[in-house]
Amino acid sequence: MKRRMGKLSTVILIAALAFNTACASNNREQKNNNAGEQAPTNQGETVAQENPREKVGLSFWAAELWASSPPGRQEDPIMKHIEEKFNIELDMETQPSDEKLAAILATNDLKDIMVIPKKNFDQMKSLVIDMEPLLEKYGQDIKKNISPETISYYKEMFGDGQLKFLGSEISTDGPVLPETIWAGPYVRWDYYKELGYPAIETPDDYIKVVAEMKKLHPNNEDGKPYHGFSLWLDWGYGILADHWNVRRQGAEVIGGLTNILQIDRESFEYFNKYTNENSGFWADLDFWNKANKAGLIDPDSWTQKYDQAVQKYNTGQVLATYINWVIGGSNSYLQSKKIYDKGWTADNPIPMSGENYYYNTANKGQNFVYAISKDSKNPERAMELINYLYSVEGVLTIINGIEGQDWVNENGEFKYTDTYFENEKDAENALKFGYRKYANQSGLDITGFIPDTKNPLDFRNNQSYMKIQLEKPENALKKEITSYYNAEFPNKIPPTGQDYGKTRIAELSPLLPPNEPDEIKLISDRIVNYLNQEVIKLILADDFVAHKAKIIKELERLGIDKVYAFWDGEMKKALSELN
């Protein structure tokens, strides 16, 4: 594949999230007599320090964390363990944004280590180093676990022949299980059971089920009023309108500030999601309009932020969600009360026949890449830390916790300790204990296997582990749901007849332009600002159809067709270069 010069990727909103099992590697010590730096062993394993070295500070621009955490030094045990291992103090930007990234790019004030969306690589490539010369001494795990073909791909696509960027979450031998189905109908299972397991074949069915639940259960276990759904808008209107129904249609969204293209994950056919009245965008907003009319949306949704919405899930005040990552806190809330036979649907949503959520991405990494700033005073130490995050030991640590404390290796069988199981019950275990908090920083695909083995990196996906877990009292609900669907494990409950496909859609990112021309960006800015206000009005509208028509007309007046024409042309070029 040949890259067009000066091109950047666009944002692809692919949430991906379920994590899989693991194994551990032994630490080996090797002293670097020349510079006092930590050197890797011949086996490619990350090495422990033999003697204390000078403590250095490193700054780290992170991909989004799996827990809300303030920027700066992180206090969870996993990060403390990593800092002690490498004798560093890590100053981490935990709340990255396009605006913050634009600011540091404008001033060339990069962090030592940058984990950025692929769309920004072209803006940054003159500001970062070629990492390849450091690999022999400080990147043996990268060389061991990442194929030469993948290294060459990142050199050609992103660095004009130099390894200025390296993708994260790179697959080594395929996923243990298909990717998590994170957008769909999730509900309180015990209430769903109480209703007699009604079929949820359409979004309207979903609304009806949640309304019946709220009617029977107006208050939660603490007597607090239930909400059907609790939403947030500080992420912009896209969090409400570019997820569930887009994925039901087997698609993703892509294309600049507006993500204007809805593109099929397999065929790559696409259209303007704003002017196509049958797009997932409009279907999502139609769903929320109906949910609001049914009295199911938390009235704070229009003013609260993400953290406030999640807190309501974490304290058992909400009955349903279309995004699965808020479920863990809800179930932990009940388990903290020793309630194990009640709670939310397990790993997957209620199966809907004929839907198309199910797929795996290609194996060259997800939407983020690693880089080291040219201004870093300690590029070798930065490379060591990056290498650790591509090592088996490092990935096992950031996913499963600290060996000997959170898990043990007993003759090749990896087991969580009682400490881990107790900590995991806490709704904020990622924030407090670090479990999977840094998952988006992993160099290896955490849903996959330990390289050259059939042991999963995330121990929770080990079949022997899952069998044991289903028999534990605290997993009574998972066992019940699994049995109801006649499945072997909770994460193997797809709709009848559905297969898991693959998509190469992430490989389009670096082939698309990083920025829109000024004329198009000006239009896009106006459209985004308009929709951030108007989407709320549409959800609250009495006449959805009329208000939708009004919005489409206004988008056309603002110049949506010009934005589409630009991205249509760029997408055609990108597809012609994708082989």
C-alpha cells in the first residue's frame, strides 16, 4: 500500500471494548555497563533493574483511560509498580482532547511519549524521532512480538520510511473471542425476566420493555427514583447519534468534524448520513425522541457531564443503557449489597435477530499510535517504557494487575487471587486499583493471546477461568443468563445465525486527510455548533418528523453538500489506494 503524502486519518468512532486473558513472563536482569540504562535480554523479555538508576521524570500523553482520573501522577498500584520498576515519575495527561492536542502541536510542546489518534500523525511527524535505532537495545519485546511486516507498514504509511509511529493494540494471533458488542440493548436482567423475556427485535421494542420495567419498579433498592436512561452531552451530539443504530446497520462513521460519511464495514459503500433519512444517525435520534416521550430519559441528561451520568449507573439509579461500559458499576453496586442473583445483562446485549453488530477489526492495530518527542531528554527511558507496554509482562500487568498480588502463575495456569476478586467488586476498581485502566495504552491487542501460545492475555477469557467463575455465588446472574441462552459462556451469546466478520476500516484512517480546507472547516464548525444545540431540541420535539425536516433543510443551507463533496472525493482516493 502506498500512502499519499501529507495525509492524515479521520476519527473513526469504534468503541471496542471487551478484554481477554493472559499469561506472564519471567523478569530477567541484565545490566547495561555502558550507560546505566536497562537493556533487554536476548529472549526479548522486559528486564527488571539490577541496581537503582537515576530517577527521571517522563511526561506521557495518553489515549483515553478506562477510568476518569485527573492528569498528573497516577496513584493506583499498577502505575506505582511500573514507576518503581523503571525508576521513573510519570506525569500523565489522562484527559486528552483534540483541542489540547492542537494547542501543544501549535507550540511544539510535546510530551516525552505521545499516544495519538492516527489522524494526527502528519502534523506531528517532524516533531518526533525515528524509534527504529532504539529497538535493538531498548525495544526487544517490540521486535519479538510485532511482525517485521507490521513494522514496515508503519514505516511506509506513517514515517516516510522511518519508524516515527507504531500502532497500539496490534494483534499477534487473532482475538480469543470476537470484539465486545458494546452498543445495544442492555437492561436489568431480573426485571427483564420478571416481564417474561419479551422479544426485543426493534428499537421500539426496547423502549416498551424499559417502560414496563420502570412502571413495575419506579424506585431502586435504596428507594431512589429510577431513570430509564441517563445521558451526557459533554462529548458532543455524536455520542447519542453515531453508535447503536449505525452498528445495527453494519457501519461506522468517518469524515472530519462532522463524521459525515456512514460507511459499511465490509463493502465500504458510504453515504451522507445527514441527508439520508434512513441513516443510523437519524434512527438513533428517533429512538431517543421516543424514549423521551415515554418518560425514560433522566432530565439531567441535557446538562450533566459523563462522570455524573456514570455515577448514577454506579449507584443503581438507571434501568437501561445502549453502551455497555457503564454496566460494571451497576452490577458492582448490587454485589456490594451481597445481591448476586440480580443485575444487568452480562457481557453482550439482549440478542436482536437480523442485526449486525458483530465483527473484528484488522490486525495492524487500532486507532492510536505511539511516538517519542524530539525534545525528550530521555528518549531511551521513554523507549523502555513503550517496549514494556508491548511486552507480555507489561500487558499482563496493565490488564490483570500485579503478579503475586493480583494473580499468580501456577505451573503455566494463570489465576486471580482473592485480593483481585475482592477489589474487582468495587465499582471504581479501574480508578482505585488500575485494572484495565491503561488498556488503551497496550501495545498488544488485549483481546488476543500471549504470542505463540493459546493463553489469553486477559485472564477473564480463559475458558477454565470462566467455567470456575460461573459456579461462584457472585456470578449467579451470569450463570442464569448463559443458561437461558443455552450458551457455553456469557460472551458467546450472539443472535441466532449471526457470524463474526472482519473489517479493514481502520486502515482507511491514514489515507484520509488530517484537516479540512479552511472553507470546508468553516462550514463544518457551523454544522457541529448547530447540531450540538439542535439535537437536544429534536429529542425533546413533539413532532420529530417535522423538526428533522427543518434540521436537514438548515444543514443544506449551511453547506452540508459541500462538506460531503469534499469527503466523497477524499474517500474515493483512499479506497483506490487500499489494497
